[in-house]
Amino acid sequence: MATTFADQLRSLPDEALGALIQLRPDLVVPVPADISALAVRAQSRNSVARCLDGLDEFALTILDAARLSRAADTALTSVDAILELAGTAPAEDVRVAIDRLRVRFLLHGPPEALQVVGAVDEVTSPYPAGLGRPADYLDARAAALCADRAKLRRTVLAAPPGARAVLDRLAAGPPVGALNRPALGPESMAEPIRWLVEQHVLVPISEAGRAPRPDGELVELPREVGMLLRRETGPLGVLRPLPPVPGAPSRDPRSADSAGAGQTMEAVRATEAILETLAAEPAPVLRTGGLGVRDLKRLAKVAGTDEAGTALLVETAYAAGLLGETDAGPNQELFLPTGAYDLWRATGIAHRWGALARAWLAMTRQPGLVGRRDERDRPINALAPDAERAGAPQARREALNALAELDTGAAPATDDLLALLSWQAPRRARGREAAHRDAYAGAALLGITGLGALTSYARLLLNDSGPDETDPLGVHPEDAHADAVRALDQLLPAPVDHMLVQADLTVIVPGPPEPDLATELDVLTEQESASVFRVTPASVRRALDIGYQATDLHELFRRRSRTPVPQTLTYLIDDAARRHGGLRSGSAGSYLRSDDEALLAEVLADKRVGTLDLRRIAPTVLVSPRPVTRLLGALREAGYAPVAEDAGGTTVLSRPKVRRAPSRSPRIAEASTPVLTGPRLAGVVEQLRRGDIATRAARRAPVTVRAAHGQAIPGLTAVQQHTQAMAVLQQAVRDKARVWVGYVDSHGATLSRLVRPVSLSAGYLRAEDERGESLHTFALHRITAAVTEE
């Protein structure tokens, strides 16, 4: 069988062989040595299972039909036999499905003698199309009953209602059930099952590896009975050649884009709020890894999202390299923003969203598992190892591609999309329902979908055209997300460089602020929502601390505000500036001095700063044993406005110290198999052809060379001595003749090659390989035989 299979692959034209490699790229990872090795790999369990995972429900059903229609003596089937089994489906659709199976070499051979690849039976259900094994294989009495079609119909029609319910259940598949188990019904169903066993309609069987019990613990419905019960739907059951069409409401594409763009702004804002909170108050890393539940709730409150949404944003920021761990002491680590966060924050909203969307699509994490319990009944925390899922990127791609294949603006329900995914790839979708639901929830939170429909910029995000055929080496890679970022940037409101100051000291920014304005707002105001900020005495003092003067603040608000600056803000700035620097501190541990002796007396008598242990050393100087930072903090908490100064009396300007975790590369999953097109694909096919020619040529090597390699040779054959081989090579150099050279390579493998010797010196043979148009060098001590070409 393997030789026949290899011969069929070998007879394919280059285009057909390239099509097989494109459909099954795992066959060339790594590239096999020749066509025979490719054939062995194409029939292996892993490769066949991977190929089946990509087939839709109808193609898998037609493959089951091929398995069912095989002749018992030859194990062959035909296109006509498959068409007969799939009689309820259009013949054209069935032929298309058969062609899909043949081009993947799951079926091979001529149409009248098709053969199913052996590994298919090993990696699929032993019950094709949900039908049991033939009756003559299970039991002789059941075979006799099934051979009499009229008696079989009478027996089925005479079955009591309970027994008929069991038959219908087993006929739908799988055809095996157990007595007194939920698969067949409650305990009251045991009597009808016994009736069916007594009538030989059901056959008692045993579980694999266990001896059969006297009462028959398991029962199986013979194939002939199952096909009789399916007389209305057909032997293969209900066939669906076309995918189910979700009943999706249609959204206006512009409305969907607008809603999605608004959600992208909210996702970027929430992510920034989370990272700023962690910068101000880092969260500890749990001993088991991950973020604690209390910290997640704290971040959810700051971001204004629920805990599930916060976990998704935290995981995405970590995957994008914006969040990381840093050492904070012995056996203690903290979650902190990385240095990449500062660069990310300096870009536009569209670019920030692009980084998050790219990381979310590629990260091998499933944030939807956060909050659930693992197999040991322990909660799964955000950023914990338990949320790692290697198949998460593929599940997201599958979910979004299913939505992208629908009409523009379609917004189907999640259950309808899951049904579509289940038809497109039943084997792959089985067990991934939760991952697909998480993918749709994450897409909505990140603005990839708007109003339930896929946005136009998200379609560009998913439109990966693959490698550039004009650049087979990938020297000039293109940013696959650049078009999506540009499209989103056009939908977002233009960045603004102004603000609207209200009389209640609130500041409204009518759009995303420019980077310079955003930096100024961070210093001058406290953020209350996405576009509302508030000026407070503390924010004004913070601005004065980093070097702003009162005149600078007045000018800034006058220049940035499109509304008149309210008088309350002017008074607030002037009052804060007048009080700012009225007290000055230094280290004595620390000291406090002021030209206002009454103010120092007030501080000295203030019980709120009694822990500072202040004492007067001069009419205008107080000292404390506490550090300057503690002195400044306590005085500010008490309502004073001191500033620090150096030893020369110059004011020390300071910004809050920013802590960052070490920068690291984003976590992006690499593709498991390459995408081969154009020159790359042609190169792989050419390599396979060359290897096949070399292998067949090696099989034609002379008997002496093959004997030197230890191959079994019929008859008596003397192994050539090394001196004889050297003499043959020396004569070949003089005559410029071609010789067969047997040698041992650096890996210990015995090989043979037909070459034309050029020189023999310094312990090496240099020879031309005319077939490969290359020059080879052989170490003489590795040469085992040499025979002149006949």
C-alpha cells in the first residue's frame, strides 16, 4: 500500500503536488528527503488528524460514507457507492466533497477503486456516521435476523414504546449504550433493553480490555438496524452540504464603525488607567503567580469595567509588553508598567489600540478563564499560569473569520456563530465553545466589533495576505496592521489642543487630547472621566512643585481654554502660589525655615505635626530629626504648602518618581506551520523531486557499493578493500570517468553518489556531481567503496 501511495504522489504534476503541500503544510515541516518519505508522513496518524481537523461537517460525512461503502474483501470503494449512500444530498455537492478528500489524499486511487488512508480509521470514531458494526461481525443470531429484511421490519414495528425510544436514541448515534446509564435513559429503561436483546435487535458487547459480563453491560445496535431506522433521513442521517446561515440583524456599517471606534477609545483609556494605577501603587505577584483578586477588583474600580473586562485588559497589556514584573526585595515581585508603556502612551489612540489588538489576537492566554476554578478547585487568577492555552490564538482567528465571512454589517447571535463554527470544523470546534465565546466578548470590549458587527478596520486587521511572493526570503516584511490603524485613525475624532474650563473648576476636553495637552492635564488636573478633568488645590500645588510659576499657569489656561478662564481658577492659582514656598525645609535630619515667624509658631504649636519633633533653633528656623520627605509629607497632609531647598537655599524642583518594570518583548505566538506560496512552494517541490531522483539513483548503485554498506545482497559478493577503492579513484581521476562512491557521512549514515573525480590529495577526494551541478569533498577514510560506472 505504501509503495502504491508513493507512486501516486510521484506521478502528480508539480502543480498538484504543490496544492497538496499548501492544503497540508505540516507534511513539509521539516522537508522530507524524498517522495517516499512524504508518502509515509501523509499516512501518519498526526498528519491525518490535523488534516481532518480542517474539514467541514459535510466533507467528514462523505468520508464516513467512503468508510461505510468499502467492500469487505478488498477494502475498496467507488464514487458510485458513495453517491448511493449519500442519496439525499445533491450529487454535485457530493462529488465536490469527494474531490476535496482526494486532493488531500485522504482518498486515493481511481474513481472506481478508491481507498481510504488507513490512519483515518485510527483517528476517527469506530462508528462511521454514528452507525454500528455489521451484524455478522457482532452476533450470528443478529446476522440471521438482519438477513431476513421482512422479519427485521416486523420485529422493529412490534417493539414496545420504551424499546422503540431506545432504538431511536441509538440510531441517532452513537450506536453503543449501557444498561442503567444515562446514555439510554433512567433505570426504568432496562426492561425494554432486555426485550431488544432477547429479540437480537441489540447485541451485548464488552468494554475494551474487560471480560464480558453475563447480563451484557454494554449493548450495540447493528449497522443494518440503524440504517433501517434512518429510512426517512437516509443512511448518513441529515446531510447539510451548505453551512447554516445565521439569522443575523443587519447594522449600518457606518454605525458599527462609529460604535467600535468609540469602544476603542474606552479600551485605551481603561488600559491607561490600569497601568497608571499600578505605577502609583504596584500590585504584588502571588506566590503561585498572577494578580490577586483584591488587586483585580481595585483595578476594575479604577478602570470602570467589570472584573472580566479588567482581566482581559490586564492580560492584553501584559502580552503587549506594557506590563511586567520587577524585583522588590527578597522573594517578592511587583507588577509595574514597563519602559515600553511610556513610548506607547506617547503615540496616538489608533496606534495604541493597534498594539493592544495585535497582542490580543496573538497571545496564548485565555482571559475568560479568570475567576473560574481549575481541576483542583482552585480559582484561576489574572496573569496566572493556569490561564495559558496554546490554542487560544487559533480560536480567536476562527471566531472572527466566521464573522468576517458574513455580509458587511451582519450582527448574529453568539449561539448562531457557534453553530456555524461547529459546521465549518466540527473536530476542531468540539471543546472550544468557551474559547469562542471569550473571543467574541473580547472583540466587543476592544472595539473590534461594534453593535455586534465586525468593523471595517477590524476586517483589515484580519486580512493577512500572507508572504510577499516577490520577497520569498521575507527581507522586507510589511506591517499587517498598518492599514487597520490608518482606517481607525480616520474614524476617531481629531486630537484637540484646547479645553473648556468651567466655573466649577472642571475642565472638559472635546476630543482626544494631543500628547502635549495630555501631559499638561496630567500635571494640572485630576481626571474624573474620559473627557472631564478637575483642577484642585493639590493639582495646582503639584504643578508648582515641578517648576511652574503662577504666571505660567495663568498663561497656560488662557492659551488652552476656549472659554473665559473663571475667576475662581485665577484666585485658586494665586492663593496656592502665595502660600507655596512660604515654608522651606532641608535636612538636619531636616529643617524648616520661614521669614514669617508667626507661621513657624503656628506650625510648632500644631498638634497634627507633633510626630515630627520640631524644635526652634532660631526665630525663623525649626529643625526635626525626621527625613525631609517625611517632613514635607506631614506638613502637606496638615494643609501647609512647604517646598524643599538645597544647601544653598535654592528651591528643589521635583517630579514624582516613576517606577517601571524591565522592558521585554511582547508575547506573540508564532505560526505552527509555514505559509508556502510562489517561489518558496516551488523550491520545496523541486527539493522533493531532487531527493527522489537521488534516492532512486542510490538504489541503482553497483552491488559492490551496496555490499559495502551492509545491504543484503543475494549470492556471494566480496566487499571491496580500501586500497582497491583508492586505485579505482586514482584511475578515474586520470580518465576523467564517473564512478559510484560509497561513503559514511558525518551523521554515520551510509550513502552512495555518482560523481566525476577531479583530484585526490591531502586525504580528500574532490569530485563533481553533474546531476546537482556542485563540487563535493569526501574524506578518504570515510569512503567505503568505489566502482566505475558501467
